[in-house]
Amino acid sequence: MSALAIEGVAKRFGAVAVLNDIWLEVASGEFMVLLGPSGCGKSTLLNIVAGLEHSDAGRIVIGGEDVTTREPRDRNIAMVFQSYALYPTMSVRRNMAFGLRMRGMSRVEADRLVEDAARLLQIDALLERRPGQLSGGQRQRVAIGRAIVRQPKLFLFDEPLSNLDAKLRAEMRLELKELHRRLGATIVYVTHDQVEAMTLATRIAVMNGGAIEQIGAPQEVYDRPASAFVAGFTGAPAMNLLSGQVVGIAGGFGFRPDGADGDIALGSLRLCSLRAGQRVLFGIRPEDIGPSAANGPDGGCVITLTKLLVEPTGADSHVIFRLGHAKITARFKPGDVPLGECPPVAFNVSRASLFDAETGRRL
Amino acid sequence: MRRSSSSRIVLYAALVAAALLFLAPLYVVIVASLKPLDEIRAGGIIALPLAPTLSAWAKAWGTACVGSNCVGLRPYFLNSWLIVLPAVAISVMVGAVNGYALTKWRFRGADVLFAALLVGCFIPFQVILIPMARVLATLGLFGSLAGLVLVHVAYGIAVTTLLFRNFYLGVPDEIVRAARLDGAGFFAVFFHVVLPLSKPMLAVAAILQFTGIWNDFLFGVVFAGPGNAPVTVALNNLASASLGAREYNTDMAAALLTALPTLIVYVVSGRYFLRGLTAGAIKG
């Protein structure tokens, strides 16, 4: 049985359609990440699951029960907010116990559960403090503690790490993953950070413009993006998307980027629906562009890449080339950064993606 | 600091002069209230009392004639408290609940309702006297303390709602959402989470309402009826209706007695008042 089923949910704010017919199932124990840019509807969807907003159509089913018309408190869920949303006038202990006490649990029993959860999150030394006396990371721990102490069927996280600095964010990410493993909890997690999505999720749902573009395991989403949007949103730096057209070359099809002087052979992409002259987007990840012994089979320049910039990041160097009208980013080992006007660079075409230029869908 | 020392002197001189100007009437009132009547008749309103006495205060409190009723201000003081305490408590609490409902439970028509409430802040008191009298008569509350409390609450809600609405706009919605997910309903969220946050605004609203209602004369004189008049109305009757020679010392003492509660409120809680007025601006 799925822990959560979102069935045909739609939502409009006035004339603007925020969510279009969303279908999503989350299995028990899954860590589902809703990934998308701001304004794609992911937070609205989370609020609808929580019952904080009402959908115009569709059903929300949690643990097999239709909760579409139920109040947030009757859905047996807990939520962690970006701003932590701790109760500022209450101690950490009372913050964490609030949900239990509201549900009629005795003070003694609530205290015991709060202390267990606090130990798990290593905030047991902070129980008597007020939220105002805590650091950002500690506040986020308390917010997570307030969620887990109730042992809900479903956890909702709304960009919980966005207010933390980079180092702390990486630490909390690890802790969340560890917590998920230990509790075996079902989590729906909203973020615009594709690194969080890749590292935390068991499955990712990529959202854009009020619709889900792709649902899949992180590696699958990364390797085989279902649309140009997904391709451009995942990976750092993102996948290069070159517009151009399919051309017939000896032994099959090639791709001619707009403004380029050569073709990229598509031989190793097994696609049967291509035809010469078709407008497509050619997607290739920076790490799939690498150094090569020579350029063409006969050592000639097959396609001109002009090196524009090198961004060293330490482990890798990102090299930005001009290719026709477009710029592409390649990831090299620092020692491999190519030299010259027509550097010997190879495209690992078997890992490339082709998208329809008009619809953006994967071919 | 060196640069500004001469301009500082000018600044302080101006401030002291302004303070003296505003305090001068208060000084005259205090001095006059402590003089025997013959000293006042002798003239010299600036002079300190030669033989200071509290007899005028005692008379104003206990025996001066208010209209034809020579009982002093004491019973009217009680009336004022009986009006002010419930009116302040009710208008502040209702304003807080209104502000909370308007900002945190964005129901359909909330903006229209708020606009309608705002109009209440701008209607001159005189305009509603007759309709209000009719309403009170219909309810059977005309001339009663309860009726006067109702009038003050009805008028006060507009202002307190405005205050609390603007204050609660600065309280993050996510806190309320978290509490709802934690199992709290409308009033549980309000009493456990929102109200404890509101102390600065509760102080501001209570002080504003207290001074406004305590100092009210118009509603008191129109709606209270003779036995229930608040102290402001009694002060007027005491000062204007006495026969024979004017007892300025008693009038002054009565005026000071009447003003004392609001003065004390300001002196004691002025700090909280300022803190509350700026609290919403500083922290989100």
C-alpha cells in the first residue's frame, strides 16, 4: 500500500493554473523529493498534501485513507518548514511536546517521548532553551525533533535546509539521510536544490510549470532526463543543451549544432525516429565531454571549439567553449585542460540525450 | 562631540523651554490645588502656597457637590473603573482575535470586512450618538454601565483590530501552520501560540484603550444616565454647577484626581508603550 497517493490534484489562483492534474504515488519508507524552480507549484502541492491549502480537484490519500477534506491535524502528518516555525515563546521542550499535548497526551508521557527524540537528534542539552537562543542548525534540529516526536505516517519537508549556510547544509543533509534510514519514515521533501535532491531522494519528481516532468530514481533522472527542462535543471554545472538539426552523414545520422562547422556523429545513440533536417536539442553532460587523442579519425578538425574560460574548482576544472552559436561547459581533470584553437575533445555520445526542439521531450 | 557642543546647548535650551511651556499649566493646577481659597483670591497664580493644605483634595474626593449631589468624585471614580476595565479587556481581546482571524485564517471577504472595520476608526463620535441611543434603548441598556461598556467596545474594536492586524502581519504564517499540523484548532493556536507573542501589542492596545475610554466625556454624558456618570462627567458637573463663589482649589484638585490614573499608566508603562509601537517594525 502506498503511504501517499496524490490523485489528479489541480489548483488555480485566479486565472493562473498553479497545478495541473498531478498524479504521484509515494511508497512506504520512500524519500520522495519534489524538485523544481521557485514558482513551479511544488510548495503548493506540499501544502495541499498537508491540508493547509485546498485543491480545486483531485484526491489526497494518506495510508489508504482519503483525507482530501480533512483538517491538517487529522491527517497524521508532520511538517518541517524553511523558517523552522518554532513557537518563539516556548522552550524547546514545550515546542516538541506541543503536538503531543494538543492530542491529549499526559505531560509525563510527552516528556519521555520528547527526551527520546532529543537524544536521537543530540539536542537534549538544549531542552530548556528558547528558540531565540539557538543557532540556525540547532533550530532546524528542533523543528525536525518536533516532527519526529509525534511519529506521524508521513513527513513533509518544505525546503528545510535553505536558510542554512553551505557547510551546515551539507552536514544536515547527511543527518537527514541517516535519520531517514534509521526511522524508515516516509518523507516528501520539497527543494529547488538539485544536489539535495540527488543525494537524499530514493525517487525524484521534477516539477515545472505546475506539472511533473519526470519521476524516477536520482541516477535515472540524471542519466536519462525525460525533457530538456529536467536535463537543464539537474547537475552542476547543468547539462549542455545545443540546438541544431539532424543531418545525414556516412553510416547514419549526425547532429549539426547551429552555427557550427562540423557534425557530431550520433551513431551510438540508438534512435529509430530520426530524420534528416529535424530540429532537435542535443544534451550532453559536462563530464561526458573529455580529452581525446586526436580530433577526427584522420587527425583533422571535425568541429571547431573555441576555449573561452577555465573555472578551476580544485578537483575538476570547468572549461567553457564556444561551439557554433552556443557555449558549452566541459569538466576536465586539471591536468587535462586542452590547449589550442581546435582542441582534441571527444563527446561521449552514448551518454547524450536528444530532445525534440519544439516539445522539449526526450526522443 | 566637540563640534556639536554649542549646538547642543541651543538644543537643550530649546527643549527645556518647550518643556517649561508645556508643564506650566500643570504647575499652576498643582499649586492651586494645594492653596487655601483665600490665597487664591489674593492673586498670584505662580506663587507657591504659603500654607499648603490637602483639604481641597479631600473635599474634591469626598464632599464636593457634583450637581446637587454632594458626595465628591469618589462614587464616579468607581463608575469609571466599572466602565473602563471591562471595556478595555473586551475591546483588546476582541481586537486581538479579529486581527488574528484576518491575517492567519484568510477567509473569503476578509479584506472587505477589514475595510469596513477601518471605517469605524474615522466616523466622528457625534455622528452616531442618536442611532446608538436608539440601539441602546432597543437593547434596554440605555443609561446603564453595561450600555456604556458596549458603546466603548464597539468603538474600540476598530482601532484594536487595526493594531493587531498590522502586528500579526509581521508574525510568520508558518508558525500558525505548524501549530495547526500539531493539532491545534482556531482558539488553541490563538491562546497557546499567537497570544503569548502579542505582549507588546497587548500593552499598546490596553494603554490606548484605557486612556481613550477613561478620558471619554461625550459618551459618558450622553449614555450613562445620572447615577452612572463616569468621573469626567462628574468633574464637569463639579466645576460648572457649583453655586456661589468658585472654589478653584477644589476644581483643580478634582481635575488632577480625574487625570491621575491615565498619568500613572503613562509614567509606569510608557516604556512598554514605545517598545510595543516599534516591536512590529524591528522583528519579523
